[in-house]
Amino acid sequence: MSAERNVTREQAQARADRIRAFRDELAAAESDGAVRLTADQRETLDRYHDTLLASLTARFDVDRSAAQHHLSLGLRVVSLLGAVALTAAAVLFFQRIWGFVPSAGQVAIVWAAPLAALWAAQRTSRAERTLYFTALLAVLAFGCFVLDVYVLGSVLNARESPLPLFVWSAFALAVAYAWNLRLLLVGGAVCAIAFCAAVTVTWSQLPWDLFFVRPESLLIPAAAVAATSVAPFNAQRGLFPATLRGVGFGIIALTVVVLSSFGEASRLWLPPRTIEHIYQVAGFAYALLLIGFGVRRGWTETTNIGAALFGLLLFLRFVDWWWDWMPKYLFFATVGAAALAFMFVLRALRRSAAGPHE
Amino acid sequence: MKRLLLGAAAIVCLTNLGALTLGALNRTGPEDAEVTLTERELRLVHDSDSTATTLRMMFVQRFDEAEWLTCPKLATLGVSCAPPPGSDMARWYARQPERQAYVVLEDDGPAWQSYRQAEIRRQEEARRTYKSAAPDNVESLLDGYSRLVAIDADSDAAVLRSRYPDRHRYLIVDARVSIYGRVGPDGNGRTRLSGTITRLSPQTINVPKPYSSVFASMEGSTYAPSAERAPRYWVTLRYGRFHEPWIVNAGRTQ
């Protein structure tokens, strides 16, 4: 494999999948008589692929069969559930012993817990290539750090502040980039967006945690997170760019949906109804932009967010316009007809994106 | 990778050190206030999943003729009582966000006496009007009420402290205020607008060892306000330079 040194696990898995698909297709083509390899050619090709697969397996423990792929998916789900359960166990256990431990002991325990989980994750990562157990321990470390900050605030009777969001974000992102963990990348990105929005909100004398009441404060931080997907440090990070776009564009889409229905939440000095109309138009434009951009760049998640936003905005407008006076069967028939029309548009887009062989 | 993990560990250590330093700074230097409160003002919080001892601060806010958190005061806190032209009034008021402010809580002072007298007077009038509708033991009930009464608010804590210099009677607490429309006309046929303190920050106070032993046998019991049932404990609370409290003494009442 020419560039094997620089590949990520996702890229290695994609290569292994391509080899498997190639072998299946070659066998089908040979049985149809479309192609016939000589024994030498076949042996050379098989040896090349076997060596490549052995190398990828040794380095990344890639899935070499469909059954392995399904089991890997199951492992990821179980790893996530395990991390959540272990974090809950750590929090509840601490609550159970809290009353018996003096303040200094409480602080020492919650300070040491994330460091211990981080150390365990680091040790585990040396012993496994798939990082399922490492991911579990990394999420546990993040949960312990959240508990740490919460307990410190309680012990000191501290006033509420957005600063915990900043340190949680920094911790989650550092661990996510250390092991290419997408779940912690999402956690870090969401905390970073919330922190920036919270700080913006405090400039208006509002309590920091009311940023969801003024959701416009989320727009710029969310756009900034989406923009980092094309940053050079994410270029060799597998699915990180798609994840960052999903978080950034998704939060902008949710904000637009909220403001298109609740104009009072806006900071614009305009009547609420006018604001709602502005965001309705802006929402449709944004959805089309995401679809077009996603199709052109091959960003599947961006296209999907755009399509979902377009459909949701259209449904909400239909409710606004027709729900009160239209017979219900006619309302849903209209929604169905609109969905069909939207499907035709998307199908046309799909054909135009298929290339010259279609 | 190693550098990132060291960075993550450094974030944990710096966060803990930073928080502890801020906590120490709050508690050093001259305190902002020190008061001794009882079970009336600091209620024990019960949580079956936790062995931690925490107290919830209770206070009285007046919505009667002595109400002070009205539109002119709300305006100084950044809350407007005038919706933008053309907006749906009910929707606008319902969606007005809370605001951050400092609130003065007076401990067992003239404001409490005034509130107590007004309540007794109101209950006597109700008893005369509705015969048996009002309770007979109103004074007994009032004895169980918190004697911390909210009397003023401002966005600047220093301004409030200069107005209320007695540090053993007046607490200055970080809080949130919001606006709401009260049912009934204001005398001019309009819905009356009012302010309310929605919560204090912090609202609950952690009880560390050894003071938590004072509350040990009280777990599982609840406090019912009455003259026959005197407060079971007292707590001396000190507020530091960042208006964050901590317990400096606690004991059982005899």
C-alpha cells in the first residue's frame, strides 16, 4: 500500500472493503465470462491483496468479512453503552460516599478520577488496535471530569458560570484528537459552541445558561465549528470533518427552525412576525445551499441535513397555513404531495451528480 | 498523541487548581456578610441517592402593597415592561428571559416585622369576611416562615452594600429576576406587571464535615412550620468577596 504510513483506521477499513468488493465483482464477472485472468495474473493479484490485507489487519485490525463488520458495529454500540453506564456508576457511587468524606478528600477523589481513567485509557490503547475499550475509558474520563467540576462548584458553593463548558470542551477535544474518537469530538464541539454562545448572552445581562432563549448566539460558533472541518489539521482525520460539519450545520439548522416559529427569541429589533418570516425565507435558502454544497462536494451528511431541514420547514409552514381550516385528510394528502415533489427534485439532483456513465 | 494526553491531564489539574484558588480568594480578606440563620431559612434537602448534606435557602418576597420589584425597578435591571409595538402582548411577556441581578435579603428586620403584621391583618380580614375560611393559627404558621425578606435589587453589588452597610443583617446574593403579568387589573383596567426573584445563585449550600454531623439524625424528617415545632438547628453563614457563602459554624438549638 503506497501511502500506508499516513492512513487512518477509517481509510484502512475503506481499502479493505474495496478489496472485498473487488474480489466479489471479479468472481461475478468471471462467472459471466466477461473476463478471464490467467493463473499467474490471479496468483499475483491474490498475493498482493492478501499481503495488503495482512498488513492492514496487523496495523489496524480491520474487518475482513461482512460478519466481522457487523460485530464491530455491535462493539461500538456496546462500548458507548458501557461508557454511559460506567459514568453513571461513578457519579452515583460518589454521591453515595460523599457524606462520609471530608471536603479535602472529596476534591482529591474527583480530581484523581479523570486522571486515573485517562491513564487507564492510555495503557489500554497500547494493547488494542481497534480502540473500543480505549474509547469506553476515554468517555469515562470525560464523565469523571464533568463530575469533578460539578463537585468543586458544590463544595465551594460557587456561583454559576459558563467556564466549565470551556474546560470540558478543551478536555474532550484533546482526548478526541489523541485517539480519533468521534463521540468526544461531538461532545467537545457542542461544549465549545455552548460556551461561546453563553459568553455572548452574558453581554446582554442575561444569565449565561439562557443562550437557548437567544439562539442566534449559537449561529457564529456553530458556523466556526463547521468551518474547522476543512482545516489542514482535520485533513487526515477520517470522519472528523464530516462529524464537525454535522454538528455545526445541524445546530444552525435547529436554530433557524426555532427562530422561524418563535420570533420573540431573536435579538433583531423587529416585530416578532417579521423576524419569523425572515428566518423562514433564510431557512429555505440555507437548506437549498446545504443540499447544493453537499452534492457538489460529496458531503453526504451536509446534503442530508439540508434535505431534512427543507422538509421540516415545509411541514411547519403547512401546519401554519392550513392545519386550522383544512380537513385533516386533505392536509396530510397535501404534505404527501409536497414530499413527492421534493423527491422528484432530489432524484433529478441525484442523476445530475451521477456522472457520465449513468 | 502523548502531547494531547498530557494537555488533557494539564486541563484537569489547572481547572482544579484554578477553582480552589478562586475559592480561597473568596474566603480570604474581609467578608461581605455574616449571619446566623435557622431551619426556617435553611431547609435540609433530602436525596435518597446521596449522603451529602445540603441546605436550601428560603426567603420571602412581597407581592402585596409593599411590593418593590415593580416596573421602574425592573427597568434598572434591564427588564422592560413595554413590549415592542405590534407584538403579541401575551407571547412577549411569557417569553421575556430572566435577568441576572444582586438581591438584598434582610434577616429578621423591619421588613419581616412589616410582612408579619400585614399577613396577620390580611388573615383577620379574611376570617371576618369568609368566617371559617382563614386558619386560626396564622401567627403560629408565620413563626415557621423564613425571616429573610428580599428588599432591594441592583445590577451592582457595591451600590447595594453602600445602601445597606450592616453586614450582619443584610445579605447580598446573586439572583435571577423575571417579569410576569399578574391576574387582575392594576386600578387602571390593565393587567398588573410584576417582577419576581426566580432563584438565588447558589440556592443550595453544601454542609461540609464536621458540621454535617449536626444534621445526622435529621435525615428523612421534614420541617413543618409551627410555633410548637421550634427550628432544630442554626447555621452561621459567611459570604466572601465573590458573594459565595460557606458555613463557619452550626449547631442544634436547645
